[in-house]
Amino acid sequence: MTAAVRSMEAPLADDALIASVLLGQGLPAAAEHHLRMASLSYHNADLAEQHLRDAEALAPGHAAVLIGLYRFYFYKGRLDEALDVARVCLAKAARENGLSSNWRDVARDDADFSGWDAVLPRFYLFTLKGYAYLNMRLGNEGEARLAVEKLLDLDPTNKLGGRVLLEVLERKGRDDDDD
């Protein structure tokens, strides 16, 4: 794995502002406890996953729980399951931003994607980036490319670093000496 790709790991849960402002709101204390226990139990995958599922039962669809599940599956190498969670997060982010449920139909002027302090649009972009990255890792290059191109359309100044994903896709199959 290249350094550029390693720097893109788990992009869905990449931002402290999102975690503090968006994710903690409305999370029941019991669900927060299960998320904490999942983190402390990470070495025991079955126990950690059970804590995540318990948190999900207490706070279904809550962004903090979804991101906990995403990160767990991602770092455990369960990328298909991480992609399933990324799809749920993308749908949630679209609803919360008042965007089309189909990411392909979202346009740059549908939300304030350029504002770094616009938390909900930023959550959408991070989610789209995670979706693209997972598709790339799973070999779904066509879907990954479309998602990255949409990310770059919504984030033309490349604040989220989507361009590196496009560069990786473009280099795929070429030897480094070919440059």
C-alpha cells in the first residue's frame, strides 16, 4: 500500500469537529457507554462488535454509532461490511443535508460544500470519500472513480484530499517507473 493510500485510511471518521458537534448530539448515555466499551474491547472482536450492536439498538441510525461500526469493520479488514455502513451513512448524510438520495444527482450548489465549518455538508463529503475509498479497495474501480469524480466536483479545492484517490486510480496498473 502506498503512503498516499495509507493516509486515506478510514476517511469517513476523519474529523474531530464532526465528532464533537454532529455525532454526540442526542446520543443516549447507555449507547455512549457501549461505544466506549467497544473501543476498550477492540482486541476481542466478538465482544467489541456486540457492544457496537447494543449501541445501535439503543441509538439506531445515530452518526456516532454508524461511524463506530464503520471504523470497526474497516480496521478489522471487513471492508464489505464497512461499505454497507458507508452506504447507510451516505443516505443519512443526504437526508440531513436535504440532498438527493442518489449521490450521483447531488450538485455543488445543493449545499455549502465549500464552507469548512459547515458540518453537515462536510459529513456528506467525508462519507462520499469513504464510500469511494472502500470501493477502490474492494476492486470496484468504476464505482470508485465515479464517486471520486463527484467528490472533486463538490469539493473542487480538494480540501478533503479526494484528488489523491483519483491519482491512485489513474496509477493503478502502471509501474512507478513508467512516470
